[in-house]
Amino acid sequence: MAREAIDARLAPAPAETLPLSECVGRVLREDVYAERDNPPFDRVCMDGMAIRSEVFGTGVRRFTIEATQAAGAPALTLSGARGAIEVMTGAIMPRGADCVIPLEEYEVEAGIVTLNDRASAEPYRNVQRRGSDSQPGVPMLRAGIRLGAAEIAVVASAGLARVSVSRQPSFMVVSTGDELVEPGQPIAEHQVRRSNAYALVAALREHGFGKVSDDHILDSEEMLQQRLALHLAENDALILSGGVSKGRFDFVPQVLKSLHVEEVFHQVAQRPGMPMWFGVGPEGQAVFGLPGNPVSTLICLIRYVVPAMSTAMGAQVAAPEPIGLAVPVTRGRPMASFVPISIQYDPDGARSALPRMPHGSGDFLALAGTHGFIELPPRTDAYPGGFVADLYRW
């Protein structure tokens, strides 16, 4: 229900048209069509000799080399029935020929090609037919796909120098608390390192969000008021780590209310991460208040923030993967439980989820080396080995 409530309040990200060189990692906002057949001609797939398969079928094994067909050169024409044209990989298939004999199946001497006993010459052997990959009018890519190296190549092959993509939202990651100290700075016995913000920024960037900044605000209501007002004015989404529970210094909910951020929900029936908060700013900004404990923070980001913001960008968000437990989880809970796991494989290649139970939601060390977490539904009994749950990868 929390995810649905978030999706219902997030406005779609606007689109922008960018040069192809700037689109890596962006979400495509238009279907991409081939500008012509792909490949645009019968294409040679291997260096060798182009001949007529019907002539080979009559028993002929010696052919006279007439010319060389280079990649990028206009098509030559095979003139003689017993002729051959040397061809390079990627070249257009010479007219009059319909198969390519690879190098290891012939010998050349004095301009004569002699095929050996291994040679075969089925029609269109080692030839990729025109239009076999795609044809005009049929989408090669659909809107919603994230553009990686392979997808960029497809867009370029369509002849597009610019393409419509979702504008990247700007994130401000805010950690709160007097106890937090930056890595590299002197630290007192009663203080802890500011690590959550680094994890959140890294996770957002790993998931393709490039415009991410961070800030640290002390447990001061006045300071929170000033800095959060500034961050709301300058960003599309705020992600706050800490300050959303019910402690004396958990000022975040009341400060957000004073800044006219509408609370959509506060608390979710889940462990860890029950205090999670979500609201919408006066200009439609998404505001996520995540619990301050490290395990809760990262799990809530992956479970809710990343998929919701990706959906708002028009991305095709994959459903969670089903996976079975490698061993039982002996304690049931009356609410959803998120359990970090490592994926293991048996000798037959079947995979299962091995729970890596943290020592509480502050045990960030337990997450190192894990592949993600599973979501166990509410249950009074234990979860037996083989129980199938949803897997969310980091």
C-alpha cells in the first residue's frame, strides 16, 4: 500500500531532447523505429568466398576468383557460373552469389579457389538476410527502457542524433543528527560516522540517478526549517535520513508541515523501517523521510524510493524476482519483514536465498556482500526452507 500511495502522488517527470552522446543511463520517452531495413542489405557474416550454391550442388569444387568485395564498397556482380568473389565480413553480398565459403574450407593458388571435403554451400550460408533484424514501422526500442550501451547503439543505427528522454530529477539527501561526524574528521566516543548519506547517494547513482547532492543538518528545529526550505526550492526530491520517529529531537515531520509539505503517510507496517514518512511539497516535490538506522534506510530506499522515482520517469520497472529460502526463518512476524540475503547456487545451478540476519537495524556491516533483501509477508508461523519470497536487489 505504501508504494501505491507514493506512485499516486508523484507527477510524471518532464521529457527533454538531448544529443545521443548525453543519453547514457537516461529513460527513453519515445519509441525508436528503424529508418530502413536492418541490416539494409544481405550482409556477409564471415571472411571467405562468395559463390552460387546451385553450382556447388552440381559437383563443382574449383572456382575462379573474379574480384574482392570490401566492406563499405558498392555491390559487385558475380559474372561466371564458376566464378567466386572474395568477401570481407560486413560487406554487402555480391549480386549473383548466395553463400559464403569460410577460409578454412578452401585453398587458393594462382587465382583459383579449390574447396576441400569439409566445404558446404547451402543457400545464404554465412549471410544475414536484409531486414532480418528489424524493418521500418516496427519499433526497435519502446519508450521506458533505460539507455545503456546496447540501446544507444540501436538508437544510433536508427539515424537519430537526438532523442527524447526523461529529465533527471534532482535529489537532495539530508542526514540529521548531532551525533554524526564526517569520515576523516576527529570523532568523540559518543559520536558515530555519517555513513547513511554516502550509502544513499551511492545507491541512487548506481540506479541511474545522476543529479544527487547531500547535506547534514543538526538536530535544531530552526536550522532544519531554514535548510529544508532551501532544499525544497531547489530540488525535485528530498530524502531525509533520521528525525522521523517519535523522539524528542525528531523534528522532521513538524518542520515539513510548517513548510507546507503534505503528509501522505507516516509509518508502514514493516520491519525494519516502520517510521518511514512520505509527503508532497507545495510544488509537487517528493519528500521521503527514511528511518535513521542504516539497514532501515537502505532497504526503504530500494523498496520504495528507487522504483517510485523510476516509475515517475516513465521507466519500465521490473517486478521483484521470486526466490526460495535456502534455510528456514524460524520466527514469524505480524507485519512484512525485510531480510538481507546472499544468493547461493546448488550443484545443479538452482539458486536460493541465504538469510544474513543483521543484529538489529543498526548493523550495517551485515549488508556488506549481500545481493539484496527478501520481503517476507506477515505470518504467525515460521517460514520453512523453500518458502518463496520477493527478492529486491541492491
